[in-house]
Amino acid sequence: MFGLFNKNKIAEEVKKVFIAEDYKDILPVAEYFKNETGVTFERQTSILQSKVTTFCKQREIYSFIELLNTIEHNKNIKQELIDYLTTNETYFYREFKQISELVDLVKKENNKVNILCAPSSTGEESYSIAIALLEAGIPSYDFHITGIDINSDALNKANIAIYRERNVRNLSSDIIEKYFIKNGSEYILNDNLKHLVNFKLVNVFDSSFKQIGKFDFVFSRNMLIYFDSKTRLKAKEILESMRKDNKYNVFFGHADLF
């Protein structure tokens, strides 16, 4: 048994010697990622090359070509790559003026509304909208929020809803006490609030995106900054098509320039 173990170990080492690593041309990976997610790394190719090289080495993938072949047939590796390259940090009540505008519009509707938050990242924006609506006296049965993202790790964190002080830094102590349970350095969102948001793993460029339905209000802030101008306009058209009618504009972030 010990001899067999040694033979297998030697075989693996020999394999590594004879397989030539090729992590030089990152452009095919960048193009593939852009086509799949809309995210472009045109000005960050060296950073992309470094990150994807690390990703490959951690999984014993010896070239970018092998990586592309692998993710074509392995959905798990594909999702791992998406998660690895789309990590974003956000916080509660970010750009609150727009959330306040939404609250005023929901009040005027005087009817149950469906709200889309795309992307939702780790949940702070979707939950911020829910908190703001409740604080304005709008009952929980009068709204429903759907948060979508392409990053499964981010959505797992959104569903768990445990945050750090940096995430809740814009919230008043009263709101924190009302909607969170503090446990050491962690801020755990109340289950009653968590139930007001439904998170889905969806890509806005997939045909399946249209199947999640139409919405009264669409929030898509600080996603388009990762796209080139052509993809940005395409995403804008898709998001606008998710509205029930044209009565209200999509809420885009201040950095999402067209």
C-alpha cells in the first residue's frame, strides 16, 4: 500500500513537470467573461490575469485554454469563477436619497408593489429598501422585494444576513436596535425583515431573467459601471423592459453614466 501511494505521488509530480503552464493570454477569458456577465476588464487586464492565474493554480488547471474548456462543461467551476471575479462590498442606506424617493412613490401608489433590486450583492440594498418602507409606515404586506445577483457567495451572505459595523455605519442606533440583534462584532438581521426579500441567482443577460416577472419599481445601482458602453445600453434596455409600465424610470446609480 505504501509503495502504491509513492507511485501515485510520483506520477502526479511527473504529470506536473510535463504539462506546460500557459497563463499568458488572458484576453479569451476576458472576452468569455464579458459575454457571459457583461463585466469588462478592459482597463484591468493585468489584475484579471493575476487573479485568474491564481484561480487556475488552486484547481490544478494549467492554462487559460483549459479553463475555458472546463467551464464550458462544468457549471460548478463556472459559478466559482463568477463568484471569484465579482466580489463587491456595499452597505446599508447607500445613496439614501433615491431610496427616500422610492418610499414617496410607493406611498402614492397606495397599493401592493413589487420591487426588483439588481444586483443585490450581499443584501444591504434590498434590506435597506425594506427598512425604509417599514419606517415610513408602509405595512410589510404592501410590498415585496426580489434581489438578484450572479454571485452565489454574495447571495448566501444575503440570506444569512449577518453584517459587520462597517455595513451598518449609516444606520441610526434606533434602527439597528429595532432590526438587528448585536452579537459581539456581528449585526444579525431579524428574521421578520429577512422574510420580506427573496433572493435569486440570475444573470440579467440570460433569457431566464425575464421569467421572474414584471415589477413596479426597478433598482439597479452601480452595476453598469462594470460594463462597456454597448453592454451598458443593452442592460439598460433589459432592465427597463422588466417594468410593468413606463410610469417610473429605473433607479440607476449616480456612477451609471450612459
